[in-house]
Amino acid sequence: GENVEQHPSTLSVQEGDSAVIKCTYSDSASNYFPWYKQELGKRPQLIIDIRSNVGEKKDQRIAVTLNKTAKHFSLHITETQPEDSAVYFCAASRYNNNDMRFGAGTRLTVKP
Amino acid sequence: KAGVTQTPRYLIKTRGQQVTLSCSPISGHRSVSWYQQTPGQGLQFLFEYFSETQRNKGNFPGRFSGRQFSNSRSEMNVSTLELGDSALYLCASNKQGTDTQYFGPGTRLTVL
């Protein structure tokens, strides 16, 4: 089955700096890659997603890149703010298959 | 549109008991997936229901079961509770034909 690895497990940056979180997946049939943000005591919230027919997607300060050949995808957050502090999860699944496999999560801390 | 709702939000049980958790998906969403979240194992897929049928199943013992009703509401049941079942149980719903899953707030289960 699918195995998703996520690095780093913790990341601390200064406000205004960029943050990058990387994930690798094992199932070459996976073609949907969402990123979720989970604040303490709250539900995971989708922040951006990408499908395998696209190499990059951007939404304001957040971008995701996908390298299908290498089977890895990354989350990029620019101009970080203290409210970006949370745990971020990457995930992978096949189209129309809701068996989503998650990475272990990255705890991002943005220091003011 | 109202989001995914879960009841109860918190539950305390003792070993050997059983528990039933409920999830109401976003209106119009017919697929409901369940996940277990623990600090040690992260987010793990339990199972998915669509049109009252279990469509996918993760690697959990038979003590974990679920069902879905004709109005798409779903329940999951855990029998013969063990200490290790203490976790946040999240459900997520999505529209047929789309990959994006929206999470509920979760039910925090504590087994004593």
C-alpha cells in the first residue's frame, strides 16, 4: 500500500522567512496530493492540493510542487506569519479512492 | 453550508466497553471516511462508506466497524475497547467524483 514520508518533523522559522516541507510517496498510482493544516485542538483544514497532471500550484503565500518521476511533493510557505504556526500534514491518494495516506506531520513554529 | 459534524465531541470509556461515534457529512456529500489520530501513529485511515456500502478499509482489527445510513450519516463502532484505542477519531466527507475531503471536529475518545 501507499507509504508517505514527511520531513522535517519540526520546523522553526522567523516571521517573514520561508518554510518548506517535503513529502515522498511510494505508490506510483497516487495522483492526488493534499496538504492540511491542523491547529491545536482543531480539525485538519485543507490549505492546498495538487493533482498529478500539474507540476505546481500557488495560492497567495502557499505553493505546492510535485515531481512525479521522483515521487515527491513539497509545500512552500512564503512571508510566514505567527498564525501559520500549526502542524502540517501531507497526504496521497488515488483518484476516486478515499483511502488517503498521511505523512507524520510537521510542527511549524513561526517566531515573531 | 454546514460543515461536517461529529458527536459526541468527548467520550470516556473503560476497557472492555464498546462505543459508537456519529458523523454527519456536508449536505450533498455521499462519501464518509473515518480516521484515527494518535500522537504515535499519526492519522490512519480506518474505512470509507459510500451509498451505505463500505468501499475501502484500512488495517485495523475487526473490533472497528462502521455503517452508513440512507441520509449519508455514518457511525463507527469500536467493541471491546483497549487502552490503545484512546485517540481522536475524525471523519471526513467528500462529494462523489471529487477528491477533496473535509474533516469534522473529531471525537476525543479516552479509554481508562
